[in-house]
Amino acid sequence: EKDVLRILIATDNHVGYKERDPVRGEDALRSLEEILHIGRERRCDMILHAGDLFDENRPSRQSLYRTMELLRRYCCGDGDISICVDSDPSQFRFGAPNWEDENMNVCLPIFAIHGNHDDPTGEQKLAALDLLEVNKLLNYFGKVDNFDKIVVNPVLLRKGSTKVALYGLGNVRDERLNRSFNQDKVSFNVPLRPDGKSAESEWFNIMALHQNRFKGNASGVPRQNCIREDMLPEFLDLVVWGHEHDCNGKEQQATRSLHVVQPGSSIATSLNAGELKPKHAFIIEVHMDNFRCIPVPLRSVRPFLMEDVSLAAREVEKNSEDSIWRCLSEVVEQLLQRPRPTPQEGERFPPPELPLVRVRVDYGGGYHPISGQRFGQQFLNRVANPEDILITIKRRDAGVPKPAGFTGALEFHAEEASTGGQATPDIIFHYLSTGQHLDLIPEPDLNLAVQSFVQQSEVNPIERVVTDHIKAMVEYISKHTAATTVDEIRAAAKARTEELRVARLSESGAVQHVKSEPPSAAAAVAPTADGIEDQALEEAWGDGSMPNGRTEEPEEETDMASVFGSMQPAKATPKGKAKSKAKSKAKAKAKAKTKAEPEPFGIKRQPPEPLAGIVKRQRPDRASQSQAMIDLDDIEEEPQRPAPVMPDSAPSSLGAGRRMPQSFLGQPAAPQPKKFSFARR
């Protein structure tokens, strides 16, 4: 027991969310209080918070007051502090952690980083957490002062023979942090032994992070807008991942030595599918080089019910608003009949009575949307969010016959637009990942147009690309094919598009999506595409697995007329082959009259060079950790002290029974602070 460090993990409480709502205004504070109660009741040694304690970077006075009142009630008072700090005292704003302040009586320390909602702002770069730290209610760490060279220093904690190095990195804009990792501008300091050698293997290394997490190509988040586990240094043992609101019920083994705990939010804010997972807090028990994760369900979270409805699939009458109204009302009634948590007798944090309800409606196929505000009025005092029960899902294939082999459709979820959901540039790729293809426009060109619209704010790139492709296709079919009927023209256009797709993807590793049927004899050999910059294609299609999007640096616009204008049959005289690639729209149009010999299109990606300075750590295989982990139940426990009584009000900061830290009791002096080596990991 004396060597087991218990850490309560929490993140994304979003205090202040809907605080003016008469029904949902107390939800965030109620769940925060339950988490603090768990920390005291389970006798945790500390709390680690991974960002977004507040919903705004300038929380209201009410939110600040209520949060400070809860922290004083549960984190201050009589109690033993069983951890000591071996770090350099200069890491703390006031020269020491808050429990070593002789004017405070802290019984449950909190270490917290900021998130993207409560990040530092203003000339002084102050966050709401700074106000809590100056009142000695928590320890704020992980703040970045220099974005050109990010250095992460650990807080070294020790309990008995267990030593933990706690790294923290507050939220940084995802694109910037991603670029900093790729450019080797993020470094981690590690403790040294007295002989000057690295002592990282002697510490259990935990990192708190608040960023978008890469969840694979199907998640819709571009690679440069998130952080991947393989970007983090290999010596880390456990990462507490904030910002992601869906709760994973147990830790995940991301790499051979790295485990990830994703607590998720303690309150449902975006009302999407990820919020349906039960909410938990987590207790991490660390004993020397081993750990275990204990999920603790949160009872105070408001129940959330959701259903997807396709009016076309239910064969609802199209021109009748009453029919649509009755259909959706029946869906809501069925949701309200589902079983949900009920309060238990004597329960301190019972679940709220009114649930959150979300019905995502597909109006595709000629249906007209109904008023969500008016619809929700019939469920007043029965649901917690009558004003936004309905949300629209737009499916572009509703009511349209599906071709053979069709496996999916483009869709856009309105509620995910503002919560980091599916990114617009990747909708094209997600659609193509099912093995389908467009018949008139090569998908790489359309994907570039979508990215230009989203990331470069170009006014109408999609219209431009479609117009140019149609014009070039008409010219090609009229000059180079003998097609006269509708079926012949359609077959020639499809074959031409297939050839262009092969030319775009042949050298970028994405040819696995190319259809197997042979091209039509009416089509010519794949031509060149001088009008598109190789770098643009590199960034758009990268390694062929998903489009990587564009960086912040401006790039040249792609004129698709130049692509088709410079394309001629294989027997054409190569007059324009010596010209340089078009770098502006005017040059691209002027070059449209030049004939060119077909050449292979695409570029070869060079394998990335390994990051310099990474030292692989020789550690026991974490895959077999469950067998190697100690049985914490077999540890000889110290005499049990009575469980703390939850006070009904905030205690005084001073008291006759205050327990002073070891450094104030005349005990042997604490070990000298560890030195750090500036090592890139």
C-alpha cells in the first residue's frame, strides 16, 4: 500500500456549458463534484486533469465561484499527503506545489493542463487555471511559452519505491503541433543519474495530452490535424488523452510499450454517436514499473438517447407534413420507452430524470424539413433538450437507384461540423474507399478542388473543375472518338476518366481502387498532366492511403483546363514538352493549345528519415504486462485509516489538525532535485 500511487484521471468537464439552461445548467458541476467525491472516497493520492475544465477561456463568475467552492470542499482539509516532489522547485509558479504552502491545508492535490476551450489568452497569456493556481487550489503545468521550440519538462513524483515522471502538454493548435513533431521541434527532458547517464528507465513515465487523436482513415480527420501515437517518444509508458469526448472503458495498447487512457468528457455536449458510450472516471494504480487501470462509472451523467431515421426507407408520404410529424413523434416516443438509469434510494449523485434525445433525420428523396423548434414543444418537461431534438443528415443518394456494388453514400452530419468531426476534404476519400468511382471527373482532381475550397477559401473551385472537365471531355470525344449515340458517348467519357484516374494514381500507390474492366477502344493512351503541380498531388494523396490535405503555405491554383488542354493522342508531335510547368492560371490557359507527348503522371514518395536522437528503451514487454503485473491485493497493507467524511461546506484553510509535509517536520531533508538532460525524444 505504501508503494502504490493512486491517480484519479479526469478530463473535459466543460464547467459553464449551458449554464443558463434551467434544466441542464447544473450538469457539468454535478459530474465534476462526483469525480472529486470519488477521489476522496477512494483515497486517491492525486488527481490528473487532461484539459477543458471550463467550457470557455473566460468563464463566468458563477462558473469560477462554483468550481472554486467545490475544489475547496473536496481538495482542502485534514489529510495525509503521501507523495513528495523530486523536481526542481522552479518548475512551479510559486516555487513549490500547493500542498507545501504553509498557508494552505491541501489533502487532495490536483495537477492540470489547459485544453482548447480554456486555453491562455490576452497579453499576459493567462488562463482560468492560473486563477485557480494563484489561490493554491491546483497545480497548473504543461504551458507552452515558445512555440518555435517546445520543451516538455517532467514533474517528478515519488511515493515509497514508486517513482513517476509526469509530463504535460497543454493544447496547441493541431496543425502547428503536428508540424512541430514532424520537424523535430518538440523535445522532452529526462532525469539523469549522478553519473550523468539517462535515468528514464527508472521512472514510470506518464503524459497528459489534449489534442485531436488520429483514429484511422475512416475517421475523417486529416493527418496534419491530429496527433498520432507514433509521434510521441518511445520511453513513455502511459498517455492520458484529453479532448476526445468518447470514453474508452479501458486502457488501450497503442504501441509495444505505450498505453493510452481516454477518459472522455463527463458531460454530453456534441450529442453525436461517440457520446452514447457510458461515461467513466479512471483510477490508475502504479507500483514501480507496473500499473493497472480501474474504470469508475459516473452516475450523475444525464442519459442520452439517439436514433437515425430515413424517411424514404420508412416510406413516409412526401408531400404531407403531418405524416413526417407523426413518424418522427413515434420515433421519439419509442426512444423515451427505452430503459435508462434510475435513481437508487439514498444515492448521493442520482442520474437526472429528463434524458437528452437526438433524432438524426435523412430528408433525402424529395422530403421537406419540418421546424425542429416547433416539433420539440410537444416534448416539454419530458426531454432535456426540446429545442434541438431533430438534426438533419443529408444523403445524396436517397431515392436514387443504387448501382451494382454500391456500399455507401456521401453524408454530412450537421452536429459534427463544429466539434471536430468529419473534415470536408476527406469526404471524397471516404467515399472512394468503398471501391466506387466517378464517371466523368477523376477523384484526385475533385479532391484538390474540395481542399482549395476548405483550406484556401477559394470561391468556386468545384464549379471551375467540373466546368473545365466537361469542356475538355466534350472536345476530346468530338476530336478523338467516333461516338455518336448517348451510350457510346457515355462509354467513351467513362473510359477516358478511367485512364486519367490510372495516370494520377499509378505512381502514388493508390491504384488498388482502379476498376478491373479494360478501357474502351475509343479512348486514347493516358496523356500527361502538366497543369497540376506535383507537390499539390503529393500533399493531396500522399502515400495513397488518405489525402493529407494542404499545409498553411499558399500554393498555386490548379487550372483543370490546362490538364485537358495539354492532353493529345499518343501520336501527336511533342511541341510543348520542353516548356516548364504552368505556375499560374494565365500560363496554364496559354499552354492549353500546346500538344504534348503522354508521360507517366505522379511522383514517388521517399521513405521518411528516422528522427535523430531517439533512443529505444529496453523495457519488459508490455504485451505480457497482465502476467508480469503484481497482484495489488497481496500487498501487505498499512493499518487502515477511517475513510474521510465528506464535508458539507468548504473547510477553513488552516486548522489545528493540519498535517505538515515532511520537509516541515524536522525529518531528514528531501533528496536534491534531479538534474535534467536536454535530449530530443
